[in-house]
Amino acid sequence: MRLGVLFSGGKDSTLALHYASEKEEVICLITIISKNKESFMYHTPNIEISALQAEALELPQITKTTHGEKEKELSELEVAIAEAARKYQIEGVVTGAVESVYQAERVQYICNHLGLWCFNPLWKHDQKALLEELLEKRFKVIISGVFAYPLDEKWLGKQIDNKLIDRLVDLQQKYGLSPAGEGGEIETTVLDAPLFKKKIEVLDCSVEFKGNSGVFLIKQARLVSK
Amino acid sequence: MILVVDMNWKKESLSFYEFVLPIVTIAETQDECIIKHFLEVTNQDLSQCDRVILSGTALKDTATLGQPEKFMWLREIEKPVLGICAGMETIGVVFGMRLIRCLEIGMTQIKLLKENPLFYEDFKAYSLHGYCIEPSGDFEVWAKSTKCVQFINHKIKPIYGALFHPEVRNPELIKRFILLES
């Protein structure tokens, strides 16, 4: 089956892509860039890096920009998926939804409307196991956004490793944070993954932190051989 | 032992992670599970297990509904069976019920109609279905949404059907099914 992956460049959509590639044929990436920094639907920091990730994956990418107004974001998503169906004859869509009924439901509606299959291969996965799977599969993932107390600027830009997973699980026990950031507490950016033909090297970056949230912005990056 | 039947259109499909694994994760907290694709369920599986759970499928996947002959064992089995979504629809087809187009996606209010051992009041559950069933006289209705029948039980046999997906927001329902006396 020819599939398009809703791709933000974060750990969940990249892992969902990995699962999809093992079972079916991934034909393209579909990315929504939201100009609203607190987008209710889409992963935001470093979304522009997704073009570089698409190049690393050697997959074509359909990109649409929205201003993050609630219902418009969704119609833009439908336009992008419809374009992928037309241009690349995809028969289904893959998402990285884990727990969010809201996110899953919206994509299900759009797929149903367009007559496409919908796949959520990470659905209901244990969040700690999901983080550990990334390490097992040798994904290189950094924390590119923190949006909840007690996460602070020290977390930004950190690579996910066993020690960091333990600390996140500890915070889950103390503060009820979701360790994989499924509640939007953490956003991530994937710099390398098994399907990447090249990896991403960050050349210039900056950290912005205010109140209880902050982002690690990649200002300049390039692909280098693995 | 619980036999979890993978109702997806093919064995080891991409939908397996979404519709079978979450059920197994919940069921394994109560008892040992074996997983079989619906085309590969054997008489030995049915005699070895204590109960059976039929999984749901992707919205576009109607593979089991066109092959009721693969589920004729449902008419004979005396052990508890819980059909989830496509699993319930398949029970419906096997027992001669009519399928009706009916789309529900997302959190749905489920209204309790009859006292029962699996849920005790109205609740919200995740729905993802393109069909519902018109229950036949052999079954009673335990719950409904505003649009359709959501939970059925065979009047004589321990065969249950949930149109919603309890594995998403109502895991306790699956646990109670496993703890029911067989």
C-alpha cells in the first residue's frame, strides 16, 4: 500500500514512519508548518528542519503553512493530504499519534472524507518503552521544546539517552508529566534515524526560554554522511 | 489463556499495532494471551483458550465482514467471547444481523440501558466505526449512543459485542470481561 506520513520531524512521526516502512511503501511526507507557536495540533520548533530530514530520507515532501487558527489548520491538513493523494497516488496516511484522541480523531475524519486508510502504529504504546525503542533503534533525538514546569532551559538541546529517560520517568512520578511528552510537555527533533541516508549536523543554534517554556532553535544545519 | 483474534485484513499488518497490541497489553495484566490472525484460528486454539477477544480494525478495513464463513466457530463456542468494533460487527453478521452504514469517530457518550457485570453507568468511550448492527432477537442491548447500538450480549451464550473501542479509554471493561466466570 502506498502511504504518506504526517511528518513533523519529531520522534513520534519519525518512529511511525519507521514502522510504516517495515510493512508498506512510504511514498511521501506531509508536513504542516504552523505559524502559531502554540499550535494545538502540530509539533512546532524546528519544523523547517523537516525539509532537511526529508532530504536525508530521500522522500518527497508536501508542505503547507497555516497561521494556526483552529479549524483552518485542519482544512490545510486536508488540502495537503488530498494533494499527496493526487500527486503520489497514496492510499493511506500514517500518523505518530500515541494518546491524543483529539489528534487521531481529526486525521480519521479527513481520511474517511478522502477515502484513504489511516494508520496510527504508535497508538497506546507505553511511553517509556517508546523512548527506549528509539535508543534501541539508534535514533538520535534532541529535546527542542519544553512547555511545562519543572522542565527548564537545561533540557533544551539535550540528546535522549538512558539517563534522560530515567529523569523523565522520575518527573512523571513526581509531577505527572508524560515521559514521552505526549501531553505537549516536550517537543523533539530527530537528527538521525535508521532510514536517514545522511544525518543532520547542527551548525548554529539558540535557546529561548521564558516562564515555563522554551525552545531550542536550529538556525543552521546541514546533512553529513553517516 | 486468552485468544486474541487479529481481525485486520492481513496477518502482521500495519494496523496490528493500533488495534491488536493495545488489547493484548491490557489483557496480559490479567492472563496469558495468544494472538492469532482470523484466517489462522484453529480448533486447537479454541479448545485451549478460556476466552476469546476479537479485535477492531481500521475504518476502511471490512475484510472480516465479507468472510462470515471463517467465523462459523462463533455459533458453536460456549466460552466467553468479546467482539470489539469490527469484532462486534462480525458477530452480528455471523448471527444473521443486518449491518447499517453509521459513522462515529471520537469520544462518544454511551448510555447504559441494562444492568450488567461489565459497566455500571453511562460513560464516554472512543468510537471508530463505519457500520453498526441491528440486533436480532437472540441478543439484548446493554448500551446505546445517540446514533446506534453500542453493546450487545447473547441472551443464552456469553457472547458480547462492543461497538466502541474499550482499549482506548475504558480498559477496565476488558479486565472485567476477563474476570467473568467462564
